[in-house]
Amino acid sequence: MGVRSIGIVGLGLMGGSIGLSLKKLYPQTSIVGYDHNLTHIKEAKDLNLVDRLADNIEEIWQCDLAILAIPVDSIISIIKQINNISQNTTIIDMGSTKKLICDSIPDAIRSNFVATHPMTGTEKSGPTAAIDGLYNGKTVVLCDVDKSGEHQQEVVKNLYEALGMNIIYMDSTSHDQHAAFISHMPHAISYALANTVMRQEDPKSIVALAGGGFRDMSRIAKSSPVMWESIFRQNRINVLDSVKHFKQELDAFEKMLNDENWDGIKKWMTDANSLHDIL
Amino acid sequence: MGVRSIGIVGLGLMGGSIGLSLKKLYPQTSIVGYDHNLTHIKEAKDLNLVDRLADNIEEIWQCDLAILAIPVDSIISIIKQINNISQNTTIIDMGSTKKLICDSIPDAIRSNFVATHPMTGTEKSGPTAAIDGLYNGKTVVLCDVDKSGEHQQEVVKNLYEALGMNIIYMDSTSHDQHAAFISHMPHAISYALANTVMRQEDPKSIVALAGGGFRDMSRIAKSSPVMWESIFRQNRINVLDSVKHFKQELDAFEKMLNDENWDGIKKWMTDANSLHDIL
């Protein structure tokens, strides 16, 4: 990849997992971690997620490649504080929203920065959730790359290819619209489903009756509220739009069920089945 | 289990899978299959799901144990046609709804019948979806068993224990209320989500951006429309009630997002997280 040192800010699921993979991929490269949470630091140390831990965040900006694996609101705060970096430094974020982040990158570091969104994760969070292989075989979206330096684009391409990822390119506005429908709104639905069932059902019935369908549909309702609050905050308008569309579909089902329109319901389910041709 | 012959009506996912497991568990017992779909018969034969195929359904009623693994509407039609069976014959259904089925069992065969709902399955259907081990480690609900004969209760208990299932007992009215919240409404949500995304997004974006969350949440939208139409038909009132409750949760989220009530959204997600303590 041509970098001698990699710094990771945030040693949770995303940062810890990339640390584990990069240590294996680049044994000659120094992988330095930073986290503002003392428990995370201790866990990251015990789990050997990085080669060493930085005493302060300035050490990260001295690395050839700095990876921001923190909630999207924190990305915006932190990039405003970066200064005094080399022209060859590459900085990437891995946030689930892209438009506000891209708009917030200071001009002084714009060519250093590459905005990325690896489409991977689990419902778990923190250093103990980190797993090697989290990125392998998944897609990563690179946004507004024409504003990143050529060297930086090359570093990031090499990084994600080495991790076994499929790279796609998109402008940050389109990314946030698509991500609202395919990722953010489904998370809101999962949270709503979990709350509905827990408010209406006793734990004993839930455990007894939960089949694979409910387990799969409620899994991401266990995701971190801190992380998701900031995603919903940054992609608020698109998420409201996608929720509106989802509610129209559910209302259509409710009306057909109320009217006992079985032909309509069967057609509606058959339409949904066609997802099978894609995924 | 004390039965010499087992008949299975319907050789799809549920019937085919139980056939495979019973052939292994009871090599001395004759496992006979019946299906009204000629393609299913051919597939079941090729896949060796049962020992032999019956020429007509009457052969199934001559078995010591008859298993109805067909859509819930078909269960109600078929049980009205059963007659001339031995006092010791056991008949079970495996439908996802229980109240209307229990109410439809003719008096003449009421003690022969045990109403059951194995909480297992996949989004796939038909004989080719059958897998050995589908039942192992899962829960099965037995409903209104006080109306079943003692011998029949014993046969069914032995059957499901042999399959490695955890048996729970419930009245059919309660079953249908719980199943609406924990299984039927989540299926409606998955169908609605799949339709929303497919109507708003192009296939290329869906494939590129779908992470584990969306894949899990849309998986059961691939389920059989024929099977689910009859479930929604039979459990219509409870499903309407559960959809109403779900919409209240989603409306609450939408309002908080619209009002930028971030503390409210964080608390709402933290409430949903507590599902983690149960499942």
C-alpha cells in the first residue's frame, strides 16, 4: 500500500476490526490506535487490536494513513481540528452518512481526505465486537473522490482491495439517499418492531415463539443508540422521506387486509418476492 | 413412538423436512407422502423425502400418524373430509394459525386431532427447500390439547421430542394473538420493506448497498404468497391489531425525527436494545 504507519481513531467494531485485519495484512507497518474512552483503550490493548496505543490524537495525524472509525457527528467535530499534516497524508472516515461530512471537510485538508462507507458491520459495538474478516467480500462506497488527491485515492483503493472489498463510486448526495432506503430506514423499522413486541408481549412468549424471521428482523434493533442517533441526525430528511414511502406500503397492506382484498395482498407479496431475483 | 406408519400430506418445506428427519429417526416405520401437485410428487421422489408416495389421500388416513403440512386454508378444507379412521389414529396439523383450525375440527375426529405449530421454517418453499434438521432445537406450540385424546397427546409429545423440539402448551386464541405480533406482522413488515426499496431503488444500487441488516430484514419477504395469504386470512383481526401497534411506534419515531427530539430517539432506541437481554 506504500504507507509506513496507519493510525485508527475509534477502536470499536469498525476500527478494531480493521486493526485486526491490517495487522495481518501489513506486519511491517505500524498500526497505532487511539480512543477517548478509557475502557475501550484497555479492551483494545487486551485484545491486541493494534500494534500500539497513541497517547494523544496528534500521533494519529502523523501517520501516513489515518482512519476515522467514530460516530458520524464526531467525524465532523474532529476533522475541524486537524492541522499541520503532510501533503501526502491520507485521511479516511468510515461513517454511514456522507453528504454533511463531505461538506464539513476543511479546504486545507480536502485533498488529503477520502470519504468512504464500508457496507459492513454487525449489531454489536465496542472493541470486544471487533472481528477479523469483517470487511472481506463486502462493498465500500467512495464518495466525491474527484475532490481527493490522486495519491490519496490510490492509497485508499489499495487499502480496500487488500481487505477484499468491492469498491463503488458515488456522489455523497446520492449515497445518502440510497443509504436511507437500504440501510437507515430498515434500522428504524427494526427498532420500532422490537419496541412493539416488547411492549405487547412478555419476555417468556418472545423467547418461546421467536422464530428465525423475528430474530433476523429484530437483530439490528440491538445496534448502538449513540451511533444511530448521529446517523439519523445527519440523514434526517432522507430518512423521513424513506419512512414516508415505507408507511405507504404498510398502509396499502393494512387497507387490503381490512377490505379482505386477498387478490391484492397476494399480488403485493408476489411483487415483494421478486427481491429474490436480485439478492 | 409406537406407530408403524406415518403419512405426510404436503411435501414442501415443512412436510419434506419432517419426512427426511423421520426416515432417519424411524427406519422401521413406513413414511408415506402425498401431494396434489405433480411437480412436488416428482421432486419428493427424486429427493427421497419419504419411503413411498401414496396414490390417493385415503392411504394417509390409514396411517397410525397423519401429518398435515399444507397451507392453513387447505387444512380446514381437508379435515372436513376425513372419515372412517381408527380410534387410535393421530392427526396433526403444522399450520401457523390455530384458532380457526381448532374450531373447524369435526367432532367425529376431535380426539384424534392435535393442533401444533412448529416455530421453524425458512423463506423457501417446495420439496427442494426441505432440509433434515429443520425442527431440531426449535419450539413447537401445542394448542387446546385437552380436546385431544390421551394416546394422541402421547404420540405427538414423543414425535416432537424425538425431533429435538421444545414443547410448549397454549390455548389457540392466545397462540394466534402472540403469533400475530412475533411472526405474522413481522412478515408483513418485511414484504412492505422489500416493496418500498424495490419501488424506489434500482437493482444495481440494492445489490451494491445491501448490508447484513437489509438482507436479514428482507429475507422473509421471499416467503410463499399462497401460504401467507391464508395465514393473513385466518389471523386477520390479530394482524390488523399488531400492525396498528407497530405503526404507533413508527409514527412516534417519525415525529421525534421531524421534531429533532434526539433525546427521545436515543431513549427509544435504548428501549429497543433491551431485546438483547431476552434474545
